Amino acid sequence: MKIMKYFKYVLLFLQLAAVVTVKANTANDDKIWYLKPAEKWDAEALPIGNARMGAMLFAGIQTERIQFNEQSLWSGDNNWDGGYQTGDRGFGSYRNFGEFSLNFDRMAGAKAYRRELNIRTGVHRTTFVVNGVTFTREAFASYPDQVMVFRYTASKKGALTGKIAIQSAQGALSIANVDGLSFDGQMPNHLKYGAKLKLLRDGGTADVEGNTLGFKNCNSITLFLDVRTNYKPDYQSGWRGADPMPVIDKELAAAQKLSYARLLNRHIHDITRLTNAAGIRVGKTEQTQLNLPTDARLKKYADGVKDPDLEALLFQYGRYLLVSSSRPGGLPANLQGLWNNSNTPAWASDYHNNINIQMNYWAAESTNLSECHVPLIDFIVAGQEPCRIATRKAFGEKTRGWTARTSQSIFGGNGWEWNIPASAWYAQHVFEHWDFTRDRSYLKDTAYPVLKEICQFWEDRLKLSKDGSLMVPNGWSPEHGPREDGVMHDQQLVRDLFQNYLQAAQALGTDTAYQRKIASMQQQLAPNKIGKWGQLQEWQEDRDDPDDQHRHTSHLFAVFPGREISRKNTPELANAAIISLRSRSGNYGKNINTPFTVESTVGDSRRSWTWPWRCALWARLGEGEKAGMMIRGLLTYNILPNLFANHPPFQLDGNFGISGAMAEMLLQSHAGEIQLLPAIPAEWASEGAFYGLKARGGFTVNCKWLNGKVTGYQIYSEKPEKIKIHINGVVKEEFSVKFKR
């Protein structure tokens, strides 16, 4: 699969910096920072990750505790199909790998403490002063060198003395020697795992006491951590590959040959290629607010203080988390991204396909992280065969194609209830990766076969109703209502699948007879309906309750992330969607005459992932003020001090999703044109800019505005192409500009 080369976008931005200014120069740009160590893992510790393994840092003074994960440490059975058993057997769950700790001597009375995470560079830094000595600790997770690096220095020679211990969360015994610690073991499902922590000293001595490693009077110490399993993303290989420890040894040996400065430079060069590929500025925060630590700043925001830079920080944080938990060659981000401190995490920290894993990737294409989308597509492709087997078992041995249950594991496992249109929603991601990148080889070799096979499943499954229309049988509007035929969520997903297939087939110029069949079936699908109180119906029967405030907005898929309903092309349906969305937000029925506010969105609607979906929906419907309220709602009610989204409990779809939703407020390309500033709130309108956002068709867009009007923009592509641009209320045609190499 071809991977986009993002360096050109960064170079392009540098060339255009004089035209589109995105960042202000303040000391705390792109940093999350605090004035005391973390105590709570999910709410206060800070994440680093190289998309395969990651760590949560507490940044203690005397005791430094670091909990770590590797994305393939899963319990459960291969190719599971059935109940949601999340222990050692059955469906299983994502597991905690372990933690290590450093206990330092002579650290009493620390002053001038600060810990921070730079979400552009992925470097965590802690500084404080004890008895006039400044201590500095840095940590990062390197993708190019596949190790996590932790460095401890002091302004005075010989000031570092203490002990290091490492502990497996799966019961393996740890072993210590003078240059490091390690453990290895095997899960009940025969998944092998291992970890090694290597110590490099500048000065001082090291000794071993039992399973702890001591260091004394060192000028600096550097720790290298590598953890792995023998997981292999391949059904034919039984999901198992090479033993982890030899791979770990090789990677650690290579990393130790490089200086710390070289490792750090390689890491920063790699990660900023992605984190700097896009950026936004949506206003200017008062300096007094910028000077506050992040937790205090968040509290002020919740009290009503304006802080557009915090909103922009949240946008970048979602992108940072995706870069840190989803890179080519690895698994996709799960419910918790990559970070998990439990052996019994909520919902197994699995891959939930009725909104959650999809929301994880809403920002991948639109915010210029296309290569971070690849692990999800690879996961879909790798899981096809066990899904085919499970699908035939559930729907008949002659069933073509496949779909999935709601919960999926990394071992081809399907758990809980069948989410029958899951494959159609997955197909949208497979298609969108092509639509944004226009990688023809990927379309031909990967996307098209997936799309066609899923169409074949629906070709066989759709049911002819009495009025001659086609309906999805026995559907469910997640997670709401009965199972019945023609649920709008399902109808919309299948219509979207068919549209994506047709565009893919037309682009390749293939399967014309099958194109005609799918086009005919698409026309026969039972359409969306407008109900008796003007709402977009959720079911075929007009029984929607105007006072229903359920968290899911499944029947609005056609607005977002689908593209069937838009203000431009289907205004009546768009107006009905607005009424339905107001209803779900407690702003219809008995509350029809009350103001729509952040505070009035209550109860089940206050979930970490509901705010981003509703933000994106309001953006697609051209309602910038309401979209902005959803950002404020998320930050006010469902964001923890470390900026993790809190369902509750904590899960990261809200973080990933809000970045994608904010991109929709600034740029849309789903309705046959590139629209600039389709839905910005008044608080963003005075002055702002973005760079590096992507539009369908392979376009990269930069833009700046003043008083809500676009004052400058650039649209780039691989070659000049004619495009429609909707700008300041006018639609015009012009050519894009070729990328400068």
C-alpha cells in the first residue's frame, strides 16, 4: 500500500508561512503542562507512544512510575465467535503489559516543579530543583528506532542515586543484571510476550539486589525500553509469529549504538512530519489564560472563559494521539487508543464497530494523517476470513461476503451482538482512504476487492418489501429500539456502500454489468422519511419521540460521516435532520421554545463521543454556533485534566473524533465542491487560519479569514485540476496548483 509523503506538505507550509499564519509564538504552544505530579492514571498521567507501544508518565519526584503497553498483548481465543467473555479465554481483552519505577535518593524539598508533554514533538519533560540542583527528565517513544527512551540528568555531577524495578502485569518474574531488567512469559492463549529495560550510565556505579537494579552517584542515566509479543496479523499463521525476545534484543542493540541526541533528533524528525502536516488557529487567547497550567486553564474554560487556543490544542491533541497509537505496520487505535492499565478494561478496550472505531479515524484523512488510517484498513483486510466463516455460520453456508459482530479482537474474534451493517461502515473507511489520496494502486489492489465483496453480502441479504422497495432485514438502530426491517441507519449505510462501490468501479473502469446491478439496487432501497413532527425518521414506522435524548444519533449517519444528506443537495431532508438533532439534544418537544445551549444538553447526551458526532453533524448542516457549543460541551463536561476524553469511563474516541469534527467546521468536500468555512461560530470568526487540511480528490488546502470572510487560500494537488470552490457564499471554478517538490 502506497504511503503519502507528508514532508512536501510541511515544506509547502514553510513556503506559505508569510501568507497563512497559524501559530502564535508563546512559551506554552502545543504543550500540556502541570505544576504537580500525576496521581490518577486515567485523569492526570500523560501519554507517549510510537503506535506499537506506549507509556503513561506520572512524573513523580522521588518515585518515578511509568506504566507501559504494547498494542498486541491480548487475551482470548483465536477466531472467537459468540459471547462477550473478556477473561483469559473466549473473546478476551486488551491487557496491561506492566510498569517500571525509579526510586531516587535525596529528593526532599523539591521546588519549581513542572511537567509537560509537547504534542508536536512527542517529548515528555519534567524539571524541578532540589537543594540548588536542577533535575531534568525527558521521555519519548521512537517510531523509527522502535524503543522508548527515558533520560535523567542533573546540573550537578554525581547527583543521581536510586533503584529501578520492573513488574509484569501478567505475572512473569522479573530478572535484574547490571545493565538492565527484563521479564518474559506466555499468556493462557499461548501468546508470548517479553520486555527489556536497558540502563546506560554516565559516571557512577550500578549493582543488583534481588530483582532490582541500583545506580549510585551517576551524572546521568538513560533507559531504553522495548516490549513485544509474538502476535502476527495473519489468519493463516494462527495470529502468531516470531518470538519476541530476539527481536527486542536486536532493536535495543541498534538503539544503544546511537547517541541520545541522535535518537531524539530521529524521533522528532519522524513525528513532526505528521504532527506538523496540519494546523489551525481559531482566535487568540488572553495571555493570562495561556500562562495557566492545563488543569487550571480547563477549569477556567468550564467556567465560561473564552480560550480558542485551548480548542486548537484539543484539535492537535487528537491528531497527536492518533499518530501515537496508529502507524503503518501496526494495529489500529482501540477504545483506549493504546494506553491501558487494567486487565479488565471497560468494554475489553476492544474494537467497537457501531461508532467507536470509526470515530477514531474521522480525522485521519481530513487532517492530513492518511498513513495513520492504514492500520484500520489492514485490520479490516486481515479479519476478512474469520469474519467470512462467522458470517456463514450465522447467515447460511452459501452466504457471500462478510460482516461482523459489534466487538472485535485482534485474533479475528467477533463478540457480543451482530452489528449487521458493520462491514458497510468499514467499507466507507476503505473507500475514503482512496477518495482523499487518489492512490490508484491501493484502489485496485486493496479497496475495490473489499468493496465488491461487501456489496455481494448485501446483494444476497436485502429484502423486497410489499411496496417493491429493498430493505435491510432485522436491523437495529444502535443502541436504540427494536430489531426490525428498514431501520434508517442500516438503509443509509447500505446506500453509502453502494455509492462508494460505484465510484470505485467507475474510477477503475471495471465490472460495468455489476455496476448496473448495484445502481439498480441502490435506486430500489427504501428512502429516508420525514415524520409527523418534521423529524428525520429513525424507523420505517413514524414513532420517534420528540423528547427522546438518547446518546446515539444513528439515523443521522447520512448527514455525517455519510454524505447522502446535505443542505445543498437535499434541503428538505437536511431540515428534518436538524429537527431530529435538536430533539436528541433536549431542544424539541416540551423544550421546543427553550434556548439551545451547552448547559441544556444533558443526561445521556453528555458522553465523550456524542459531542464530537453532534459537532460534525451541526457542521455538515451549516450550524456553526451549535457546532461550537459541542466543542465547549466536550471540554466542559467530558474532558479530564490530562485532556483525555471521558465517556465515562475514559476512552479516546472523543479525542480522535473532535479533531475530525473541527475539520468539518473549517472545510467540507463531500457535496461535490470544496467549501471553505462552512460552519464557524462567531467566536472563531474574527480572525483565523488553517493549513494542511485535506479535501476529497487529493487536494491540500490552506486558508485564512477575517471577520468570517475568507481573505486568502491555496489549494494544491499532484497536478492542476479543475475544482468547484464554495467561498464567501459564491461557488466558482478554478484550477488547483501543482505541489512544488
